[in-house]
Amino acid sequence: MSNTPEPTPPGSNPGTTRIVAGESSKPKRRRTLEIGIAVGLVLLIGAGAAVASVVAKNNETQAAASTSPAAELRLGYFGNVTHAPALVGVSKGIIAGKLGGTKLSTQIFNAGPAAVEALNAGAIDAAYLGPNPAINSFVQSKGASISIIAGAASGGAQLVVKPGINTAADLKGKTLASPQLGGTQDVALRAWLGKQGLKTNPNGGGDVAINPTDNAQTLKLFQDGKLDGAWLPEPWASRLVLQAGGKVLVDEKDLWDKGQFPTTILIVSKKFAADHPQTVTALLQGHEASVNWLNTASAADKAAAINAALKATAGSTLPADVIDRSLKNITFTVDPLAGTYKKLLQDGVDAGITKPADINGIFDLRALNSVTGQKTSAAGLGQD
């Protein structure tokens, strides 16, 4: 898949820029509303009530202005099938339609840590990404940076290896890839290897070398025999199987109760959410509508919509068999599966990526529940 974006087709949303893990970008300065309130001087004698009235009215004006809909929402996501709610939500205009007068701008990332870095730098306001980078950001900022406001996808991540590798023991001395150090698949791979008695470290050493690599490069390296395997989200796991002769050594769903684990979630900057709660609600309305569309559309319609979005963002489409296999491995849901997050945190700790921490408060599902009319649980880790 090419890393060079093509012009966005007519009718889709402008402002799309591709950002790949490892590249630096100069984030735009965040636009903020500055409200100046001038309260005239009044005589104190006999005017106390008038002063109180003026102050109260100006405070009400300031509060209303500070929580007004945003002029622009900058949204990050990946060109992966696991991010289909974002892909179709943007390309079909579903999210923009719910945002109304708020302009939607988008940026494409390769992995979660890069997206979180952009969000923390003020370059984007919300992002679709995996849970572990969200946990890392929450922990490092002591809860000040982000809130998880919805789920997007469950499943769709696998460890694909060369045909001659049949057990975990066969991986000793081998070289594997993940999308980015500290990303959700990177943590899953390191945690699983540790449970098999195989040591890794963030510098690429240990019993198994892990090289965080852009997904498109991983495919090429695997095809060229320069990688022994990779733990990847869809469609990349399917591409290694169908286009490069790999085989599945581990399907991550087999490691979780009922096969359910979060692959993609939706997060928002806490400051943006505090300043523009109406915009966050509108984003969630578009997100829910996108998930519903994916869960009711025909297989052909889903494949066509995803390919159209990938063509617009990445410059190429996927073969029908790759999309078909990918979609069979994924469940699209607005539930972030909050009950899995203590294990996700521990996996990050075991992998040497995250420090032990209290993640209570990481979820704010109140707006989601108001949009869906249902109770999605934060599992005691936030508000619902």
C-alpha cells in the first residue's frame, strides 16, 4: 500500500493528511476562544444589587461561550479495517453531517502512540486508536490528557509467522514486527511472549527481537523474508496470510474471555471535551451512525465503502479476499469493553511499556449513553 495520499474525491471531507509513525509534524496551534468581559465601574453606594446582577450575567455569558460548539474538530484515525467506523464515517459524510456547522478535518496515522502524541501536542482533538496508547497517555498525564468516550471495534489482531514456525519456542532468536513501540499490538505481542517464557526489551533485544515498523513496510519485509512474523491489526494480518504466505500462530481473540477485546476505541482531549461538549456529542452521534451502518450494510457495500475510503486516504484499495477475511475477524461496537482495561494495563506493565497506575477516571461514557439511550458500563473506571 502506498504511503502517498491521493486527492480526496469530490464530496468527501477536505483536510486529510497522512502521518506515519516516526515522522515528525508541526502541530497547528490550537484555536481557543478568548472572551473578554468588561464590567463597568459603578457607584458602590446604593448599587450593590446592580453590580451583582452585571457580574452574574457576564459569568453566564462566559460559561455559555466556553462550551459552545467548536468551529473545527480535528480527528485522527488509521487506514486499517479495524478503523472502519472512522473510514466510512468520514468518507460517506456521516460524521460531518452530525457535526453540522463544525468543520471536520482529519489526519491519518500508522499507530496509536503517534496519534496520542499529536493529540497531546494540540494538533488533533479526538482520535480512533487502540487502548494501550490511551492508557499510557492517561497514566503519564495523571489523568489530565484524554477520556475514552466509546468503543469502535473488537477483534481483528493476529500474530502471523512464516510457515516453518509452529510453536512459541520456535520464535527464539527470530525477528518480529509490530506497528509501533507502545502500541496495542506491540504490547499484546510482548505480553504474550513473556507468558511463553521469552524475554523482550523496548530496544529490540532479548530472546525475540521486536522491530516496530510501519505496516506497509512490514508486509514488504515479510514478503522478502526479512521478518519472521508480526502481530498486526486488520487488514495487515490478512495481507500477510493471503499475499505473503504467512500463517496464524496466535489469534488474539483466543486469549480473551468470550473472544472479546478492544482493538479500536474513540478518545477525546479532556480540554476539548470540557470546552465543546456539544461537539463531542455530535461526534458520538456520527460515530454511532457509522457503526450501525457497518453492522447493517451488505458485505459488498461494506467492502466498497472501505475501499473508497482507503483509496482516498492511502492511494490504493484492498483485494476482495483481504477485506472479506478482515471483516470476518472484527466486531464493530460502540462498547469500549471497559472490563478488559485492568488486564490491558497489566499487559503493558509486564511488557515494560507502562508503569503500574490507577486508571480510575479514564472513561467518560455519559455522552455515549445519552446518544445511544443504553447503559454502556465504565466497569468502575469512570463515569457512565
